[in-house]
Amino acid sequence: MKKIYQKLILFFATVLARPILLLYRETLSIKIINKRYLKKFRSRNQNFILSFWHENMILPLLVHDGQGIHALVSKHFDGEIITRILRSFRLAAVRGSSTRGGKEAYQVLKRGMLNGPFEAAFTPDGPTGPRRKAKLGVVRLSSETGAPIIPIGVAATRYYRMGSWDRLLLILPFSRCVLYYGSPFRVPANLGGEEIQRYAEKLEEITNRLDDEAQRWL
């Protein structure tokens, strides 16, 4: 029974998720702040890393449709669902997490950055939390490749919070919402463990503040 259920979920993710999400996107009024940061890096063929909390993943998916960004996704079943949805939006999934396949996925992203131009996306508190606590991978990747991190804040006027560990933000149809790109967050090269932790904590503070800034734009 479990296998049948999983096959049905994967079918939905592969075939039905995109048209339903695109229809849902048409009901939203989306305001994008500071899009110039992406335009600047792309015009210069420069690498960058997008970073946003796991709970906010839906709006960035809808906004970055067709942009070919590489997202880090876990190797668990939930990650397979996300991978199929990402592919339907012409985004790339790099499979791995802190508990499974993380080192290999990290090397894929690092090689992409070193051979750029290359765009990556992280949910630094994913895939299992703790909520809004950044793991070190995104900061280490920035330090080792020189790619700046562009943190993202999200807010909406009407939403529902799921009971999952991340309290996933489900923006309700016909809501006004904001996706807020923060100033590029630059990490110095060759940081050690304690310094990486310090920059991860700084990224947490910035990302939380951007959610507040996005809320003020509503």
C-alpha cells in the first residue's frame, strides 16, 4: 500500500504539480524587491548562491521558474518529490544532505562554481532543521569559491503554517506577497571552523531580518 501511495505522489509531482502551481501563481500578487542583484551578476556571468529558509521554499520556486538554478535537495523520499517538481520548473536538483550524500553533492556544487557561471540555491536549515538554524555548507561553499550569498526574505498577507518541523509557509490564493533579495553577503576566503560558524550565525540574523523587511513591504 505504501508503494502505491508513493507512486501516486511521484506521479502528481511529475505530471500535475507544474500546471496546478502555475495556476496558483496566477492568483498571487507578487512583488519582487532588489531584483537588480541577480541582473548584475548574470550580466557579468558571475556565480552566486541564493539562500532562504526551508519554510519559504514555495515562493522562490514560483519566481525562479526556468532559470536553471541548481538546488541542493535531500536523497530521501521527500527530496525525490521536490526534485521532480524542480525539474518541471526547469531547475536542477543536486541530491545530498548532511545525513546522506552531502559530501558528493557539495563537490558537484563546488565544481560548478569553480567552472562557472553557476547559480545555486540553498535552504540552510534543511532538510530536517532545526528551524532557522543555518548549517555550515552554504557558508563554506561561499568561502571556498568566492561566490556571494544572496539571502532571501518572504512574506505574505494571507497564509497558513503547516505543522511540520519548518512550519512551512503556505501562501493562500489571492494573497499579496513579497520576495525580498538582500544585499550580497560576502564570505572571506579560507575560513576556519569557528569563523564559518560565526558567518553562519550572521546569515541567520540577516535572513530573519529580511523576512521582517519583506513584511514591511506588504
